[in-house]
Amino acid sequence: MPDTLIDKPVSVAPWEVAPPTEFVSDGAPTIGAEPVPACPVCECERFAQHATGFDYELRSCRNTWRFVRCAACSHVWLNPRPAISTLGTIYPPHYYAYHYTEKVSPIALKAKNWLDGRKFAGLVRALGRSPRSFADIGCGDGRYLRFAERAGVPKDRDYGLELDEKVVAKLRAQGYVGVCERVEDCTAIPDRSLDLATMFHVIEHVDDPKAVVRRVSRWLAPGGVFAVETPNIESLDARLFGRTYWGGYHIPRHWNMFSPGTLRRLLEDAGLEVIGTRYQTGHSFWMYSMHHVTRYHGASRPAVSRMFDPFGGWPSLPALLAFTALDKVRAAAGAKTSSMLMLARRAD
């Protein structure tokens, strides 16, 4: 585990090691990176090394990446992280989020839609009233916009934010308010106008989570609820695989890794009141952890690793069902799983 505090980024990178053989044989490039010298949550400039690893999922680059832990608040972030100019490399056209419905088995897709519907209904109950306006940040194909519409939100107050213009164009064609802007730059949503805002597995991807949460806080109407779902770095699987192979790292696309404490601090610093934390299934993190271990630790076992690929189709279905059931049981027993959903309310 990390033990040496570092006051400032160093010019030499002692954590860098040779990439796995497959990265070299695939011709993965070395991409540009930039330092992140201060904690994105509390701005402290003292940190310790927490973990190192590679892009085990996509092998988009051969860089060694390092997560560090803040000496003041214990937040974990990627330092250095990919340069903005390399986003097209680490999010290639075949990135799973761009083709989610094509990559997931029909059974898994139906199960996810059912679980997502239950999740949204739970958020409406936490709000305590029927939402009149809604925004989903990182809305993908708009499935939560459709949930909101069924809950009574009119389409002209049903906002979906995405950075892909083609996705946004489809949402607009369906009558929703599609917005192709970063949260920090978005002016399409009026202040104090939203009853409910959601951000599911997006906050870990952004460079300035403080700015994002503050902007969403401004959008919330009095009593409005903001629901943030993100990996939990204090979960059992994060502890078991946390030196390098934990699937929740999603190296190098996850730039901020939260614990319940640091996420709470982020929300409260933006003037929000945390009203609850729920723990969801983190089956994909378990599966990717096992995938990375079986493929990259010691002798590579590609046939075995395919059984743990969350998007591996029918061969990986038994593992998906098993890890989903495991986390459902653990969450019901009060365990903190690797996917946490924190709800915060604007009081005034």
C-alpha cells in the first residue's frame, strides 16, 4: 500500500514499468500525459502513491498510469492523466459505451432495464413529489429520459447531456432537450429549475468534479435532488485487487476515485445536504478484476479471461449472474459494494 508522501510531481517517473507483452505486440502507442499536482476535492498538494496499472481493457496505449491518494482527505486521483488531446485515443470508436445495447446479451439487457427502472422509481420516492423537470448528465441513448417522461416530466423539461453530437441529435429528434456541452460550460438549463438530476458513472471521468457538482447544485430547484453513482474505492473488491487490477479503475478513463467520505465532502462543499447512500451491484468491476488477473498476471489465459469479460456475450453470462447475485446479497446485508449511489438535496 502507499507509504511515501510526495510534495510535488517529479520529473522522473519511478512508478513506470514495462507494459504487458500484448501491449507491445498490438503496437499500442505511448500517449501524452499531464500532471495533476493538487487534490481535485480539497486542493492539497501532498499525496502518496496508491496504485499503478495499464489500460487492461482496451490496450489503447502502453503508458504506465498512477493513482495517488491525498494526504489530507484521502481522495484518490489519476496523476498524471491523459492529455485532453488524447481523448480520441483512450475513447476509441469501439468503446463499449458507444455500443452498449449491441454488446450486452439480451437477458442481461432486460435485467439492466428492470433494475434501472427500479432505481429511477427509488429516486422519485426520495424526491417526495412527482418531478416536473429532469436532467441526466451523460445520458447515453436516453433511457433515463424515457423513465422521467413516464413519471410525468414533459419533454421540453427533460434534459439529456452528452458529448456526442450524433447521440444528441437523436434525442432532439425524439423531442427531448438534447445538450451537447460539458456540464461546466452548459447554459441550456436555467438555475433553480431542476427537480431531479442524475449522473451515473460520469463524475469519475471528469477533470474538475468540484466545478461539475457546483454547476448542478445551481440548477437544482429548492428541494431538488441530485443522484450521483460512482465506483466506491473502499469496497471489498477494491481492497482485493486495488494495487493494479481492480476493474473500477477503468484505467486511464477514470480520473477520480471516490470513497463515501470524499463524495459526501464534494457534495456538501457545493451546498448540498446528503440524504442517503445506496449500494448497487458492482458486477462489472468484479468481472473486469478477474479478467485482468487471468489475462495479465503471470501466464496469459485469454480463454479464461473471456469468461469474465462483462461484454463477452453468452460465455460470460454465468459470471455476470453470479457476481450480480453476490452484490445483491451483500448490499441487502448492509455491505458497501463497489458501486455507490449518493443522493443530495438542495435545501433553499
